[in-house]
Amino acid sequence: MGILVQKFGGTSVADAEKIMAAARRAILAQRQGRQVVMVVSAMGHTTDHLVDLARQITSDPPAREMDMLLSTGEQVSVALMAMAIHSLGHKAISFTGGQLGIRTDSMHTKARIRSISTDRIRAALEEGCIVIAAGFQGVSDTADITTLGRGGSDTTAVALAAALHAEQCEIYTDVDGVYTTDPRLVPEARRMTRIGYDEMLELATAGAGVMHNRSIEFAKRFSVPVHVRSSFSDSEGTVISWLPESRAVPVCGAALIQKEARLTVRGVPDRPGAAAAIFTRLAGRNIPTDMIVQNVATDGRADISFTVFQEELPAALRIVEAVGKELGVEEVGYDENVAKASVVGLGMARQAGVAEKLFASLAEKGINILMITTSEIKISVLVDRGQGVEALRTAHAAFRLDQPPPPTPDESVPEANGKNDRERIIGRLHGMEDLVIESIALDETQGRVTIGDIPDRPGLAAKLFQQVSRAGVNVDMIVQSVGRDGKAAMSFTMPQESYEAALETARRFSREIGAAAPSGERQVAKLSVSGTGLKSHVSVAARAFRALAEAGVNVEMISTSEVRLNVVVRGDEGRRAAETLRREFQEELI
């Protein structure tokens, strides 16, 4: 008899009627031959109400006591859900996170799951009970109640599904699946029938709110199929698994984070360790960074730009200003009115011209791009917050995401039974949410071109890459950072055989727009650290930069995504850099 985990969010258990409806869904699944575990969130706005109560008492409540307070919301829900199932003539038993055996670290309000003991759950299932599990919570080794932070109930559900080897994890919510973008902002958004783990991870961290990235990390790490469904209809929903909807189109979805802030450190001394100093200090304060862009240095000085969530800006700014004084940087600037728009798709790896198309569509609407970062399956641009929604709508229309994609012939499930086999991964992990590094790759086949002093006006990125495309150059990595005096710097990489064509195109472009003369290197080395948990483990970038600095390797370019950290170094330093990163992440490398 297979196990099914069903998660019901706060809107799905907001009142007695909805609790009864959720109970009937669980009973139906049990009648169909499944053993059922329900994971339940606090009712409606209960958590927000508890937070408000705490703030009325003190502006700085202790984290431990906040966990004691917030965990009560789920305890109410699980008890009521068990009562509902009993009232319908079926057996049920409710458990808190501690009773379930969910062990976490001791990081209050942001705890990570270390292990789950399934004995008590399995015993209850064998007795014919529907198990009702409190989401969002666990217990530390010192027996303190902990909570898991944003998306905690999703994380609980997928973690339980992994530990129990469940057939599937169903996420019941107030939407009927995963859409190509937020339908509240883009009415033409289309529900996808399925989506790949990496695509969903990128969309989740890029602003898609339907699933939290930590839960998708669990799903990918342990190969758990996740089915996002509506609590209020019988829609088929969306399945998140190894199999994407299609690889025949380059982009599957778009997302927007409206409340980001950008910090720019100008005039960083161009020596190993500068980036490491900044990001190590931020990681030490558990401040997550999003877009990280470092461009090639000029006159012995580099500029580093990165984004944080807006609420993290004051703390991040204090840290960066302090580190800046130590490093002797020229200036630390910030902009708290920016938004990040992203397009995501596994098909990008197979099709050229995706970035060019995105930049051109934004240029047509007069949307100015402040920063660019790319990975193999994601392109993100930073724009003024007032243009964020328009940028999202423009990107969605440019790639015709409202239209169902053609199927990919002979699609197969990649690596589902290979290196991502859950038993082998579990055997390597000390904790269930440990960082997993899947590969550290070295590409020595690329060259690099850099253009500085690009005027700050819409359309120039589109113009550059249209000219590059017409020259027959396929571009790989693109970064655009904020330079001095409001001007931008842009670097891109390409196959070495296209280097001369790319450099000559850049020269013509620079003369046309009045930018600085381009520079370049015919051979660079691109290193890619790929894995699961790169963003939620905030120290990954800092560890990579610090290890390279200690080895005397200077980083020329940086770009980041949810599943990959890319850095470019001098061509003759590539192999040493790769060995350095392999040593640094050897415990996490599978």
C-alpha cells in the first residue's frame, strides 16, 4: 500500500467548512488504497495575528519564544483536522513536529531539518489511521521547539514524503497549479501540466510564490514527485518532477521579485580575496544574496553589485560599508527601488538568441536594464521597481508563454535513478537539508569581451546582442554591472573560435554609442558549481570566493542562480581553480 502525503495551506483550512472539505479529500485517498499523511498549516492569518501580538508586547521578541508562540497555530489545526476525520467515521491521530520525530538544528525561526524518525508515523498508518502532521515545526537536540521559516509547511510535507518514500506529495493551495507567471499580474498566464525540478527551483527563487525553494530542494534531492493542486476544485494541477513540460521551447516561465535592493561596491582592489571578504561577512550574518555580478576590472579596480531582499538592506549596508573601509574601496552605493524580472527554461541550453530576444522586447517598451546575470537555464534583469510589472508582462508576451508548448519527442527522465538516487544521497548526508553539490565543471573553450562606460539608457543591451548575433557569435555567459557615473559595464563569453568576431563587433558597437574601447581575453576558464541548496545555504558563494582567494586565483566575472554558481578566471588558472573548488566542496560533492 503506497503512502501519499497531502499538504493543506492556511487558506485551505481557514474555517470549519474548509477543514471538513480537506478531511474528505484525505478519506477519499485512503479509500482508494493509499496510506495518508496530512500536513496542515495554521488556519488563515493565524501566524500573522500571533506575530502582531508579539510585536505589541515587544519590538524585539526572543527567537526561541517566537517559535514557542508560532508553533501553536499548527497545533490548533491538526487537532481540529483529526476531530473532523473522526466525525466522518474514520480514524486519525494528530502529531506536533516533535512528536513526529522531526529533528532540526537550533536556529530558531529559520531551522533546518536534520532527520525524521518515521517509526511512530508508520505504526499509526499500519493501524489504519490518517496521520495529521503539524507543518512548519520541529524540535532541536535540546528539546526546544523550532520553526522552519518561510514555506515551512511545504518543506515539512516534502521532507516527510522523502523520509517515508511516499509515492507522491500533493500540495493543496488556493491556486490550481503552477502558472507560467503570476496570473494576478498577467491575466494571460497559463497553467503548466508539469515542470522540472530545476525550472521550479529557479522560478521559486525568482519570485514565483506558489512553492518555496526549500521544499523543491527536498523534492529534487530525494526524487519526490510534487503535485500542486487546488483545494477548491478538481483541476489536474501541475506535477513537479524530473520531466519538464517541454524542451522544445526555450522559456517555460517568468517571475518577478518586486522588493529587492541593490548594493554596489565600486573601486574594489583587483586582488584575490576582495569578493570573499564581502560575502563571507554577509553569510556570517545569514543574509541571503540574490543576483551577484562582478565585472572585469579596469585600472586595477573592480565593481561588484549584488541584490538582497529589501528588508535585509539596512543590515547588509552596515556590513558592506565596514568591509569596504577595510578593503579601501572607492564607494558603496545602494538603490532600494529595484525589481528583478527573470525568464527560466531548460530549453535555453538548446536554443541561441534567448537573451537577445528578452533585451529587445524590453527595449521596445523603453525599459532600462540596470543589471544582467545569466545561467544555463535562467536570465535575470534588474529594473526600476516602477517598471517591474511591465517587464514581467513584456517577457511573458515575448516568449508567448500563454501558448501551450509543443511536446518534446522521446522525452526521458534524466538521472532519476542515477546520481540523484535518494538512498545513496541519504547515506552521504549528515542532515536532510545539507548542501548537495552535483558537479564542479571546468570549461576552457571560451573567450571573454568586456565593454565599459556604457551610457545608461534603454535598448543598448538589445542593440549589442543583435549585432553579436548577426556576426554569428553564440553567447554563453552575460553580466552587466553598475559602473561609475551612472554608466554600466558589460562582459560576455563566447566560443574561442568566435572571439575575434565578437571583439570586432564590440569595437563597432562602442564607437557607435560612445562607450569605452572594449577589452578581452581569447581564452578564459569558466567554472560552474552545480547543486541543490546553493541559495538557501548562504555561505556557498563566500566559501567559493574564499577558497579561490587563498589559492591566489583572481575572479574576473561572477554570475549566480538557484542551481549554479559561475565564475570566470584567467585561462591559465582554470585547472588550479577547479581543483581548489573540488577540495573546498569535497564533503558535499556526490
